[in-house]
Amino acid sequence: MPLFIGLPHGVSLPRNLAEPDARHLVSVLARTFQWTGPLFGRAEVEAYLHAQAEDPASLPALTDDDWQRVQATAAWKSLPAAARRAISTADIIGRALRQAGRCCADCDTPISGPPTANWGLCPICLNRAEITDLQRRPCPAGDGASPHRWDDSTCTGCTMPSPPGRPHLTALPTAA
């Protein structure tokens, strides 16, 4: 069944693009442009059926008619909106922006500049912060979840001053 797929001028797809090839194409595009997100299609429906079946080996294949009926349901049509709501509710994008140092880790105010310049905080929150609290936070120059990598005087990732070293105690023999 030929599909009409509206593409930008000059871009064309093969006339007989099969679903597995289309899935691979979307996957390659996603990796190339660093897109992320779930892709729901026939493969996920088949995986769901196999996971629910008592004997997956005896499960009949999902026919084209079955797949078209699934696509026509209100539940399937609501899937993109439900996925967006779940991502929004979990605040995944907000967490990514805070971990990247693009939004303040305390108040969510958008901020600019490298995370090493503001340690992931807006000017107001940075002025209120104690250095010891900043040192306990994840390193803003890393993935936003990893700890600082301290050397003798600073974090090697974000150049934050390292916490004061603990004094080394030496055991001395008691005086007789």
C-alpha cells in the first residue's frame, strides 16, 4: 500500500520503503541529529503481545489487518500525547536543562554561559549559596549527575575549589 509522505523539496524516499527500513532510517536520523524519545510502532505491539502471552511460541503473528485495527483505536491515537505528558510530568527536559547548566539548579531560571562560570546557578542563587553546598552538588562540567573530580586544590572538571583536606593524624606513643 503506497503511502504519501510529505517531505521537503528535493528529498525523496524509495517507492517501496518497508516498515523495518523506515524504522532504521528514523533511528539513523535520530542518532545523527541527537534526537531522543520513544518510537512506538508495530514492533512494540508485537513485543507487548509476546510479553503477555503464556506461550509466545504459539502466538500468531500480528497481521496487517490486526495492525490497522490497532492504529485506528482511540488509545493508539492518544499515545503521542500520553508520552509527552509522562515526559512533562517526570520533568525530564527540565532536569536535563538543569544538569546541563542551562537552567538554575535551584530556581529554574534560564541561565547562560558555561557551567564552570556559574556552577549551574543563576546569579541570585549563586550569591546565596555556600561553597560547601556547591562542593556537595554534582560537577556542573560533567553529565550533571556525576560527582566532582577533586585534585589537590580544585575539581578537574569545573575548577571549583576543593573542600579543605582533613588533617592527617599521627599516632604518637604515650609518654612514660
